[in-house]
Amino acid sequence: MIQCHSCRGYLFFAPFPADIFACCSLRGESVKNIDLKKGVSRAIWEHGIRGHLCLLFKPGKSVCHVSWRKPFALSQTRKEGEEYIRSRL
């Protein structure tokens, strides 16, 4: 997951304290592409968990990343994603 965790396309959602769900925006995925049983989308499964290098990798921080300076400033993408996941669970 090292490559995914440091990619701008990595979207992650934590609707509950012990749960994290992830997908890849570079591959056109959204929160709706996440397999809620696995907690990840197909791209994250292949390029993160299974470890195949991703040719679309863009180094940087995810838009879902929270700054330590503003710990309560969540991006709109993350807010909507977490709301969607909570409604599905």
C-alpha cells in the first residue's frame, strides 16, 4: 500500500473510527466502486494490497488527507464519501 498511500489519486474514507475504505480517483473510481466487504476498490486491491506497481501513480497527498494544522477541515469529497458509506452500512 506504500505507493497508494503516497498518491494524489488515493481517496480514503473513515466513516467510523475503526474503518477505512479506499478507492483510486486516477482510475476513474469513486466511493461507489468500493467493495464494502473488502473495504477497497478494485484498483486499490490490485495496486495496493496485491502490490502491482501502478503506471498512473501521481506522487503527493490525497485530497482526503487532513492537515495537522486544520484537523477538522475535511474535503468535500471525503465528507460526501463518508456519508455515502454510512448510508450503505
